[in-house]
Amino acid sequence: MTELPKPNVLVVDDTETNIDIVLETLEEDYELSVATNGEEALEIVESDPPDIILLDIMMPGIDGYEVCTRLKADKKTKKIPVIFLTAKSEVADEMKGLKLGAVDYITKPLSPPILQARVKTQLALYDQNRALEHQVLERTVEIRSLNKEIEDTQKEVVFTMGAIGETRSKETGNHVKRVAEYSRVFALQYGMDAEEAELIKMASPMHDIGKVGIPDSILNKPARFTPEEFEKMQAHAQLGYDMLKHSTRPILKAASTLAYEHHEKWNGKGYPRGLKGEDIHLYGRITAIADVFDALGSDRCYKKAWPDEKIFSLFKEEKGEQFDPKLVDIFFDCLDEFLKIRAEYKDVH
């Protein structure tokens, strides 16, 4: 059976007699190293950190209080337990040492049994704390992994539900992928941080989830809607919102907003509530322009894809009308990126 290594104890004292007492008391159970002043002690700790430090206070050069202060200020050494060994026996001295971060305070002349017991106790506590920290670290990694798994599952469910809505209207899963990627670019360029931009990307596939409540005869009609049919089609925005509005999950909360507002128009002539300008949530404004760009550039049951120049002309005409003017500017400033996304997620017929 392999014998466990002995704990390493650093003894810091400028008096030979005191050093001899400590060495004689502890040498059987511990690996011992010695420093006779504060500077030397700090050098030893830097090169070979001990498991515990027995530290005199009154020494030439920097005293024990200063040594302890420097050790506790350094992230690499602050957790090493320090026991003061000193002739300073006043309560105020002991309080000062403990306040600086020492775990114990033993007054001289040293009693070997007390010294041995205190060192053993503090090393046991130190080992216990390290074991607990390791357990906490392991659990933290495990919890982060589980949280990521939950988040990935949520994203997958959201995307799948969005794709189901699009499939009912004879659109491809690539439509929701493209809208998601467009939405992320718009969000970042508008000034959202990366986390929120990712949130809108993940939520955007749900923008038309309300279509699951619209009859197929309307969804897939290859001709212009009658006024009554258009009114029924418009209901998908409210239906989508009603399906999602009770969730407290960030992705679904965002999805409820953009499902509700992605058919609102900057000029107030959209639906379902006729919101205007910045009264429309930014999520809705972003999804609106991303969805229209993709819809116009794709074949649908009621139309062929528009040529790019016709789409670009419409966007210029609808700047400040249907669309947030800042988003139209972003579209043209980042046009190469949007076209690259469209090509990457091109529909395969």
C-alpha cells in the first residue's frame, strides 16, 4: 500500500531555540522547511507552497503581520492556513492576527502537545475545506452541463414547433432557419448584446406558430384572399401570442412578443393592434423585416420568388412606412451578409 506524503509545514522564526522546539515536536509527522525572516518565507511560499505556515510576528525586516497580509492578498496563497507563534500575548495582538486571516494564535513559550494538536486540527480543516471546494466545483460543472442540456432542448423544441407551423403552409424548415439568422444579424447591428441577439435568433422560428390554428384551405390558397379569408389569416398573430404568453421561459416569452407583433407596421397600419413606431417591440420590428425579406425571395403556393432588385426597391419605398428605418439601413449596410445566409440555407426542391 502506497504511503501518503506527509503534509508540508513552513516554520518562520528568527530565534533558533523556537525553531528547534517546533522541529522536534513536528518532525515525525510532517515535512518541515524553515525561514528565518519574512522575505525568505515569501520566497519559499512562492516556489513551493506549504500546507500550513507557523509564523512568528516579531522578526527583522517585514514582520509576521505584513507577511500574513501579503499571503492573504495573493489568490495563489490566501487559502494556506497561517498559525501565529508569538510572545505577544495581549488580546489586541491576537485579535489583530486573526483579523488579518490567521486561523490560530499560539503564544510562547510553546507547549509541544498544544502545538501538535493545533497543527493537526488546522490541517484537517484545511483538507476538509479543499475536499468541499472540489465537490462544489464538480457539482457546478455538472449543473452547468445540465442547464446547457435543458437550454439546448428548449431551442430544439422551439425550432421544431416553428418548423411545424411553416410546414402547414407548405414552407420549408429552411425558412425559419434563415429568418433566425437574419434576426440575429439585425439584432447585433441594432445594438443588442450577443446574449439577447442569440435569444431573438432562438425565438424567431416561432413567429408564425399561430398558423397551426388557420385552416389549410386558407393557408395554402394559391390565389388572393377574400376580405373574410384575410381576416382569418390575420388571426394567426393573436393565436400565436395566446399560445405562448403564459410561459416564463425567456425564449418563449420572446417568441410570444414577436409572434404577436411581427405584422405590425412602423406607420401604424399593421395588425393585430395597429401599433406604431417604437411602440412596436424591437423583437417584432426585427422579425417583420427578416420574415418579409425571406418570404419575398422564396417561392410560395400563391407566387414565385421576387428578383432581388424588386425586393430592394420595396424596402427603400417602405423605409419609415412598413419597416423601422434604422432596420432598413442595417439591411443595406449588411446586404452581403444577408445574401450569404440565404445562399447557405437555400431551399432544396
